[in-house]
Amino acid sequence: MSIHASGTPENVVLAQSVNGRLRAETRITAARAFLFRAIGAGAFAALAGIGIGAASYGYAYMNQFDSAAEKIAAAMQAALSDVTLKTKGEVTLTDNVLKLEGGPVRSSPSPTQAQLGKDAAPASKATVNTTFTVFKQVPYMDGQIVTGWNFRANEEVPFQQYCYFSRRTNEAKGQVEMKIDLAMDGKVLPQPQKSDVNLAILASNCVWSDGKSL
């Protein structure tokens, strides 16, 4: 071996060896840094792709669900419009028009004095305001559309009306009733965001005391 540097041959060889090792470690460190940067960039790109894909799937799923629910509701409404439902000759629903059979048509029922409990009073002797409610029920899908007419005693016109969809299901803990408020005093309630139920379609089956539709 020929040495072209000053100093003893042993020192020169040692210096060259240390210098070569330092250069090698520098290249290794640079390679590791590049590898970590590449892994970070790849992970970011993968997470961004997953996020965009999940958002797109959620948007498509919600739109598909809303469309399917509206189609089912419209189909059921069209089917019910051609059906005549009767309950022992008392009420007939034909072509979506409510008619009373048998006897004169009355604007509102007249509960008896016993039903109104005119003489009933609390122990405190406070003033008692008596009201009563008449319910109109229209079968709809697997439940029913219920309209409530609230009357004050001895008045022929309801002072308040409300409408809701009701459905009962059998669960492990017993029977559960689901209620969805639809309208109040002839006006459809605001449509909730991200809801699969179209309130306007269901509320078209509410029965109002003046006979007007929404």
C-alpha cells in the first residue's frame, strides 16, 4: 500500500477509515430520512383517499335512502287512494273523503255530562277548565295517521288541532310506540334535516275539522 499523506502510515490509514465510515453513516441517515418522508407522504395520501371515499359513500347512501323512502310513501299513498275502508258502518273513507253514515251530520260530538264530569273538582277547590279531544284515524302503511281535535266544553268548533303518525312494534322489552308529529292547526311542521320521512306526504292524510286539505 502506498500512502500519499503526511503522518505515520498508521494514522493515515485510521483517518481514511474513519472518514469513509462517516460518509457511509451520512448516506444511511439520508436514506432513512427519505424513507420516513416517503412513508409519511404515502400515509397522508391514503388517509385522504379514505376520507374522500367515506364522504362520497355517505352522501350517496343518504340520497339513495331519501329517494327510496319517498318512492315507498308515494306508492302507498297512491294505493290507499283507491281503497274504501269501513268500520262497522260508522265511518267510511272513500276517495280520501271522510263521510259519516247513518243519521244527520254533526259538526262535533256531544259528550254526556257524566263524561265531562261537570261536578268534579280537586281537593283544593281550584277552578277547573274542561276540554275533550276527538281523534280521527287513517290507516297508513304499517301504522296510522291520527288527527286530534281539542274542544272546550259546550263549544262546537275545536280550538286546537294536531296530527301525527303512530306505529307500534313488538320489541324484546315489550310493545313500543313510535310517534312522528306532522302538522298543527292545518299547517305542516318544518321538515327535519337528514330525515327519511317526508312530513308533507304523510300530512296529506290528516283530517281537519273544516274539511280543508294542506
